[in-house]
Amino acid sequence: MSTDDVIGLSVDAGLATITLRRAGASNALDRAVKEQLLAAVEKVAADDSVRALLLAAEGKNFCVGQDLAEHVAGLEADPAHAMDTVAEHYNPLLAALAGVRVPVIVAINGACVGAGLGIALAGDIRIAGEGAKFATAFTGIALAGDSGLSHTLVEALGPSRATGLMMLGDRFTAAQALDWGLVHRVVPDAELGEAAAALGRQLADGPTAAYAQVKGLVSAASAGLSDALERERVAAEELGQSRDHRAAVDAFLAKRTPTFEGR
């Protein structure tokens, strides 16, 4: 692993650990993070020695979603293709995570927002620090959502609560996420790393074939992710070129309330 890597990958006794390592930017998803994360997931999926995967993050926050500075640069340089990242990065990443045959554990610390939330919900079992905070955040920049949230959030919470969270962008706590079934366990923040690693080791030492069958049954019962990803891609392309989106992004970065032109 070089000093330029923003994703760490290690395998120990059947447990693979992928770590987001862009802590200084709250693990915001720029192109390097997205590309390295996809490569790491694909490498794990192809490694027959891996019996469980743990996805974790360095720093105070799990992931605050898309790197907006990079997004603004794309809007200025080539607005017609500013949302290509959904098709080029997010959709392949979510499809790859869904295709991992071994258990995927996600350790969530601090902020888990936007595409970060979508990535977390792509795992099988989530364990959160008690200080974790969650939000969808997409409509705050005049987008509808990506990273599979239109599927995973609705599957987990039902259409009414999921729609409210996606439209209003309300923040919710680790305790709420536990109550709603979005996370499996909440632990003190200082214990998150060890608790997640222990859970990963437990699954890596367990009946891998049975776990794979469980994943297959669950996936079959909640089919529809690929269709949702395609719908999200179309919505992102349409909204990414709207004046509302640019106004909302500019207002967000300037910490002011955006003004929309209506329909």
C-alpha cells in the first residue's frame, strides 16, 4: 500500500478489511477513492481465501458522500458530463458490493451521508458507533439520490419513511438507525473498531457456504437493485444539468439558502 492510496486493503485469516483512508476530507468520495474502492471490492470478491469482508473508515467520519469540490470542478469544466460518475463509479461499485458472496460488515463512525449511506446499506450487517449520524442529503443539492438508496432505503424502511428521509434530508442518529433496523448493533465509539473486527472474525470462522446461501435468499427476496441503479443514473443526468442543481450546490458551499425557480 503506497502513501498515495486512499483505500487500504488487508487480508488476515480469511477476514478482508477495506478501509477508507481519506480522513482529512471526511472520506469524501473523489475519483481516486471511488476507483480504488471498486478495485478493492473486486479484488476481495475474486479472492477465494476471503471468508468475510469488513468495510471501515479512518478518522472521525465514515463518509460524507461525493466530494463536492470535485463535482463543482466538473460542472464548470464539462457540465454535460458532470454526473457521469453515477454510471462510471457509483453503479459499478454498488453492483460489486452486492455481488460479494461472503458476509460484508460495515463499521460506521461519525457522519454517514449521501453516497456514504448508500455504500453502508450495501453491506449485510452494520455496526455503528453511538455518535454516528446519518442523512441522505441529496435534495439539499437538488438531486434525487444515487448509490442504490432508492432501493435499499425503501426495502429497509418502507416507502413512507424512506421518502421522507430522501425528500427532507432529515438527520438521524445511531439509536434511531438501530430502532429502525438500519444497523444491527450500536456500541460506544471507542469500541467500534474492535467490535467490528470481532464480528468480522466470527463470520470469517463460520459456515461460509451457509452464509452465501443466506445472502442469495435475501437478495432474491429483495431483487430490484439493478433497476434502481439505472433509474438513479437517468435522474442524476437530468437533474445534474438543471439550474436548480447548480444553484443548490453554490448555496451549499456558500452556506446560504438556495433560491429555486420552481418547476
